[in-house]
Amino acid sequence: MKAANLLRGYWRDHAPVAGISAILFVLCLIPVILVVFASLSTTVPRPGASTLGSLTLDNFTSLMTPNAANAFVNSLSVGLGAAIIALLIGGSLAFLCARTDAPGKRFIFFVGISPMFIPALVGALAWSFLASPSSGFLNVALRNLGLDFAVNIYSLGGLIFVLGIYYAPYGFLLMRSSFVLMSGDLEEAAAVHGASFGRTLRTITLPLVLPALLGAGILVFALAMQNFPAAQVVGMPGRVDTLPTFIYRLMSTTPAQSNQAAAVSVILTIGLLIFTVLQQRVVSRRKFTTVTGKGAISRQVPLGGFKWLIMGYVLVYFLISIALPMLALLVTAMQESPFFSTIAQLIQPGALSLGRLWTTLQSLDFHVGLRNSIIVSVLAAGFGTLLSFLASYIRHRSISGCRGLIDFIAMTPLAIPSIVMGMGLLWTWLLIPIPVYGTVWVLVIACIAVFFPQGYQGISASILQIGNDLEDSAVLLGARRARAVRTITVPLMSVGITSTFLLFLMMSMRELSAVIFLFTSDTRILSIMVFENFENGQIQAAAAVSVYYCVVIACIAILGQVLGSMEKRRNASQHQPHSLAS
């Protein structure tokens, strides 16, 4: 009897960890294992295969070609260049917003984060309309002005520029928090002793935000290096190959060179794994203490006569990241004819029409794509949030000594490029005897797998802020654990759960790389529609779908703001009686 009780207790303590670890293993690790297997084999994982193939390193040696080396160098250049641009733009906007007396700080904050709501695919597509060497709006305008100069977005520099401006919000958000929390005591002391603004910035301010600076730089480097949509739209017309586009090309050839693609994927993953680990170590290292118990106030830097010049800089960034690209999409979608030689032709009567936008809105393909996008995003958000909650709850409330395994498995996709996960998920769900391939469910699974680390971190941050004493008290008073979690813990975590749901919703709506190998003609989503139209040369159709794509994402962003405001008001009303009573 005693042994049976011990066995039941051991099972009760460890079964939840084993169960959630098994789910995460299938979701996150099996795709990676299959990619590694394919890179070392003569065959690829597929249902009904009679043999597993033989082990070989030829897949790696065959990549020692000029094309592969060029793709590798380009990826490094894109990552480094985009990180520099993103840090310069994001860091400067963060400093202006948090540490200066610049006018319109709410507008600066909006400008700092707004490019995050434009998918890189749409941003790259819009800039291809603006700066195509032959027919881009900017180049046509320059020729009309008689200037012998052209902007070529289809180049390595163009790709770096596009990724830099659309990843700048990451630098802005990470560095702004450091600037806001920074004490101004050291800067005040430097000013009292006669240090100039430039010297104070160089010797005190920047060293204090160094962890955030390095963390943001490494993050943007990794994101830009693994980016597929922008590299395909902007890079490929100019024959600028990167590792993600090289993988896609190997998988898209006939016959597909899947083993070589897997080998390239392993190389890209190892590189990103190194930078991800480095970024985590940099961010977690808090040696520069800027928040103390003395409650110092951040020093505001007066801009003086440069105030409006600085606002001009903010407006220029808003123009190149939001206004011009959105205008280019609208004009391209509304053109009656894609051929024009002067800008004046675009303002002539009948040159622009809402016909194509209206036709797109009425088309069956668009309805199917929109419906699939909403279904995939909502399901991924719902199940992703639920799985994140279960994994985080078991990790932080279980007494099992193996609960740390959940952290390792859950965070693995953070270091795996989305296009690599997509390849692994393709083979995984072809092998597993569950009929999800060819349905929207495989796209839902892909979005959950790719974005699970972010959801898991978000839920974990909330659950760690809530003690388990209220929940344990309910259990002691006779409530079942599930009821205590449902009626006490979940309501207290409502903000974190809602934020995680909206995060999954937004990121799933934007995703392309992870689903590029998984969709069928019946399961196309909006990002796939934009990409396919561009690849097939249907430029105006791609622009029209992109306009509605941005409208959908804007609605999700507005929904997030509304829910956030409602939650703040609800929390304020709940705390008001306590403050009055005190």
C-alpha cells in the first residue's frame, strides 16, 4: 500500500511536466531533429519511405560553392548593416522621447513603434514600387526633374535599408526603457563639473544603456539575418542571395534539393543560436544599476534651437517608413495602367481609380485568404495562449525536479529561423499519422511553434508576479485546484493573458516564412497571396491585397489599444476604493 501511494505521488508530481514536455517536444523539437537528420542523410523524411537513407556529409561539402559563400557573406552584411541602421534610428528616437524636451513626445513614440505593425513583406514590396530602378515613383520623379540619378532598391544596400527602418522599433523599445529608468545623478554631476553634452553622452549615458544597446543590436542582427520575405522581394531581382532565399530556392527547384537545403538550414541555425545565446546573456547581465531606492528623476536635455530640426528628422523617418510606402501601395493599386513616364500622368483625370481595390474586395480568392488568415490567427492565438499558460503554470507551480526541461524546449524555437521551422514542420506533419497537412491546422501549428517562446515568456512574466497563497487557500478550503486556477489565478493574470493572445494574433497575421512550405491552394492566407502575386508579376493585385492586409493589422493594433485602455480603467476602478479607505 505504501509503495502504491508513493507511486501515485510520484506520478502526480511528474506527470504534468512529462505531458507538457511531450507536447512541446513534438511541436518544437521534432521539426529541428528532422532538419538535422535530412542534412546528414541521402533522403528526406517522408511517409512510406522504405529506407532511412545513409549518413553522409556530402550535403555540406556540396555547399562549398561561390553561390553559397556569397549568400553567407550577404546574410552577415545584411544583419550587421540593418542592426547599425536600426540602432541609430531607434536609439535616437528613444533618447528624444525619454530624455529631451522635444515637442510632441506622443507622436515620437507613435513614430518609433508604428513600423512594427507593417510586415516586412509589405514594407519591402512598397519600397520596390518606390525605388525600382526603371519604374519606381522616386526614380521617375528624379528623371522628370532632370536629375541623372537613380535609387536602386534592388541591391544589397537597398535590402539593408529596408530591414533597418522596419526593425528600428525593436531598438526603440529596448533602449527607451533603459533611458526612462536611468537616474540623472551622474549626468548632473558631469554637467556641474563642466562636461559638455557630447562628452556626457559619450562617457556616461551610452555606457549606462550599453546592455540594452548590445541586446537590441544582437536581436536585430539575428532577425535581419533570418528574414526571408524582404530578402526575396528586394534582394532577388538584384541577384542578392541570402541564406533564407538560398534555402527557398533549393526547396523550390525541380527536383527539390531538400538535403542541401537542410544543410544550409543547419548552418544558419547554428549561427543564429550563437547570437541568440549571446543576446540572452547580454540582456540578463545587469551590472549597470540605474534604478535605486533614492527615486532619482531622469535629467531632461534641452534641445534649444535644434528642437524643430529634430522634429524634422522624426518626420523624415515617418515619411520613409510609413507615409511614402503606404502612398505607393495605394497609388499602385489604383493605377488604371501600370505604365507611366511622368508623375504628372498620375494626377490626370482617370489615371487613378478605386476599381481594382473594389474588385479585390469582391474576389473569392481574397475572401478565402482573409477568412483563412482570421481563422489561423485566432486559433493560433487561442491555443498558443492556452498552451503557454499550461506550460508556464506547470513550470513555476510544479515541484518536479524536471520542470526546468520545459524552459529548454519552450525557448528552442527562438534560435531557429522561421523558414527552417517551416521546413521541419512540413516533414513532421507528413510523417505523423494525423491528417492536418493540407488544412489550416498545419498553419496554426506552425504559428504556435514559431511564436511559442514569446508567448511563454509573456505568460511567465505574469505568473511570477502572482503569489500562490490565494490559490492554495482556496484549495485548503475545499476547492479543486482547477477551479482555484480558473477563478483566482486566471483573473489576476488577465492583463498578461490578453497581451499574449494579442501578440499571437498580430504575429500570426504577419507570418510568411514558417508557412511558405505548408500552404495549399485552399489554405492560402493574406501574406501568401501578397507573395504569390508579386512572384507571378501581378504587381497591382499584390498592392491591392497589401492595402487590405495593412488595414486588418491596423484593426488588430487598435483592438489591442482599446483592450489595454479598458483594462487600465478597470484596474483603476478596482484600486480606487482601497486608496480612499486608506
